Amino acid sequence: KSLEYLVEQDLPARSARLGELGLARLRALQEEYPRLFESVRGQGLLLAMQFRPVLGVPLPGPLREVAFEATAILALRELHAAGVMANLSLSSKRTVRLTPALDIPEGLFLTLLRRVGVFAGRNPTARHLLTNTPPGVTARLARFAASKPKKRTESDG
């Protein structure tokens, strides 16, 4: 039934069309907020936002990894506060992914993109991800990031 639904609803073509729209909006946000977004990318409705590190200073390897993880966690927290459901990337520590359903109503997808814009306006630089988070929450999130098993290779820099 799932494959029939994909074909009947022409979801691959719809995903490509909406994905182009979404990626164009994310690129516009990256251009408007270059101190927040390092890069954006996507394929169909699988979209990703890579954030600049919240700490703009060089750090040694292990601390850098924790700072990168904290960047994504803080971005995810702020996106959720703006009403955007997103998830952390397992392969790139400063990356948050948007993975809406292939059959998401177009109006809801446009709302999601508007909410990402609200998030960016509230956090025009990566540093705002840190300063907009209460200190107690920041400490708990940092402990969480530091406690995760380190099975992966060093993330992108």
C-alpha cells in the first residue's frame, strides 16, 4: 500500500518541487543571517541547516566537539520554541535536519519555513543561540552533550 500511495500521489515529484521551494527559502535565510547559518542543503524534502559554532574561538579537539554538539542542541531548542519540529544530525554535529512527511500539506510546509524565519530573526548570530538560553538550561544541555557516547569520528570543522 505504501508504494501505491507514493505513486498515486506522485510524492517524488511533489517532494522535489517543495524541496526546491524549501531550499530556496533556507538559502535566502542563510544570506540574510550569515553569522547564524554556515550552510544549508537539501534533497527533496530532506533539508539541513549547519550552524556556525556558538563559541567563535578555536578550541582543542574534545572541547570543540562538545561545543559543536551544544550548538546543534541549542539551535534545536530554539527551533522547537519557534514551533519547528526538527532533529539532530548523527553525522554532522552542528547540523539540524528538517524531515517533513512527503505528503505534508503545502500550507503547513510554508508555515514551517516561516517559523524557521522567526527562529533566525530571534537568533541572528550563533552566539544568540547561547545568550537566548537561560544559564541553567545551558548547563544541563552541555552536560547532556558531554555525556553522549563518542562513537563517531571527529565532526566537520
